[in-house]
Amino acid sequence: MNALTMPEFLEARYGSPGMKRFSALVTFVFLLPYSASVYMGLSYLFENVFHIDYTQALVIIAVLTAVYLVVGGYTAVTLVDFIQGTIMLFGSLLLVALVLNRAAGFSGAGLAGALERAGGAQTTLPPFSPPAWLGLLSMVILTSVGPLGLPQMVQKFYSIKSEGMIRKAALVCTVFSLVCTLGAYFSGALTRVFYSAEQVKHIGVDNLMPALINDFLPSALTLLILLLILSASMSTLSSLVLVSSSAVAIDLLGGADALGERRSTFLLRLLCAVFVGISLLIALKPLTFIVNMMSISWGTVTGAFIAPYVYGLFWKGATKAGAWAAMLSGALCSLGLSIGLSAWWAAKAGQAFSLGTPWVPFAGAVSMLVPLLVMPAISLFTRASSPT
């Protein structure tokens, strides 16, 4: 279909230039808070482990990202992603092994005792929060369903050279995801072995893993673990910046066809630097904690794209009207629910309004599921578009 980006695919599939422009704007605007949340997480890590000031760490990471993106572009990102992915794969397994070993000794009752202690840990939820099971389910939906509609993940597959490579890529992605998910969530859950509920409240949820690395893991391996997390974050950042910059340079301004190869390339490089700079400014003045920034971003972007993309690939009956209804319902549901539930929670809890409330991940999860129901319903009552 000669599509380089998610917006270009949607335009070609549904014959709608307006859909291309709308999806490009959604991509650029709502991947900014996600990018900022990655910067925040990295900076907390540098601050806790190396005792580098949060602001200084932010600037260092932003400059590093901007340099290799602006200078190297897509080829550099692909090569660096491969190296970072290899570090992440083996580093995640090492992290789990280290945390399990340390937890078994720390608990005084071996590995079984450590797992029991983690499972029975009492978490202190703010008043009027969603039940713990609903919060967990929301995060599962966000991180498992969400990637199906995220441009920076989907577009990784656009450069596959042949159909024969698709099965290999799917296998690699599945194994990689299982290992890295285990490293992230299992290690995160085991922090409850080392810290009480009161300590967790004092340390802060966003700082738990940096604190664990700094307090309990061997100092000789701290640098390796830091490299693991830095690799994961830099890989994410490079994808976010490239996708967001291309949304403007290619989807809104026409890319090489409209601007010429040289001007288009220059604009892409410039926009990479601009996107990094705006993300840095957001991270310097964080409005909420990390998981909520990610939830709003993922909920809005995936809510807008997941149904038109998935149904557009696998269902010939998907229509332009259905795609528009799904995009608008997903994006508006994410923003409306996030704001509405946050206002309700603030009023109930007697606190000032903030998007840093426990209901935001739930809003993001709902906004991913709603368009999957809206699109087939609307498409069945409108004329089926001819598949491209």
C-alpha cells in the first residue's frame, strides 16, 4: 500500500485524507506525555543510583537521545534497537535471578517464604480508589491490548523485507516480550518483600525499583542493571520521537513528495529535536506520576487507532464511517473518562483536581475496548468500503 506510517495506512485503507491528518495530530500530541514519562523514569533511576540531580539527569538523557536520532535517523535507531534489545533480553533474566536470590535471603524463609510474603503484602490504596483487581486488570489491558494500536510499535513491522520474515519476527517479539515482561512485573512485585507499606509510601511508587537496585543488589552489578533499563528506555524514546516527527513531516506536510528529499530529511531531523525538547519541558514540570501519564497517552492513541487498524487489516466489511466513529469514540472516551473520573475522585477525596488519580489507568483501558465495539456496530449499518 506504499504506507510508511500508521496515518498513511489509514488514509489508504479508508480513502480519507482527513483521517490521515487527524491521526497524525493525535500521534504527535499524545505521544509527548508518554515520552516525558520515560524521561522521568530514567531520571529517577539516575537520581537514586548515581545521586545525579533529577534535572541534570533529564538534560543528559535528552541530549543523548537527540544526538543519535538527529545524526543517525532510522538506520541508527534500528541498529541501536538491536543492541539494546540483546542487552534487555539477557539483562531481564539476570535481574529476576538477582532479585529472587536476594529476596530468598532477605525473607529468612527461603524462596517460598519470599513469594508468600510478596503475595500477602498489604498495599495502601487511597480512599475511593478502584478495587485492586480492577486496577490490575486495567494495567493488563493497557500493556497487552494497547500495543496493537500504538504507531511506534506497529511501524516496527513496516520495514520487513518479505512475508517469510513475518513468522520469525512474531516469534522473536513473543519470546522477547515474555522475558522482558517477567523482568519488569515480577521484579516490581517482589519489591514488597523488601519494603513495608509505610516504606513504599515514603519512597514513592515511581522510585521503588531504583531504590531496590540501590539498596539491595550487588554494587558490581548495579551498572549492568542500569544499562538494561537505560537500553529499554532509549529504545522506547527513539521509536516515539521518530514516529511523532514523521507524523508531522510526512503525514501533515507531505514528506519527500511535497517537500523534496533534502528538505523532508532536514525537517524530520529538526522535528526530532523539537519533540525531545518539548518532552523534556513536560518532564521538568511533571503534572502527575508516571503510570498515569503513560495511561492517558496509551489510552488516547490506542483508543483512536486500534479498531481502524485491526479491523482494517482483517475485516473487509470495515467502513470509513465505522473507522471515524471508532477513532473519535476512543480518543474522547480516554480524555473524557480521565478528566471526569479524576474530578469525581478529587471531590470525594477532598483534594485539588489532578490527573494523578488511581482511576486514570481504568479510563485508558476502557477507551481501548469501546472502539472495538463501536466500529463493527457502525460498519454493519453503513456501506462496506472496498478493500484497498
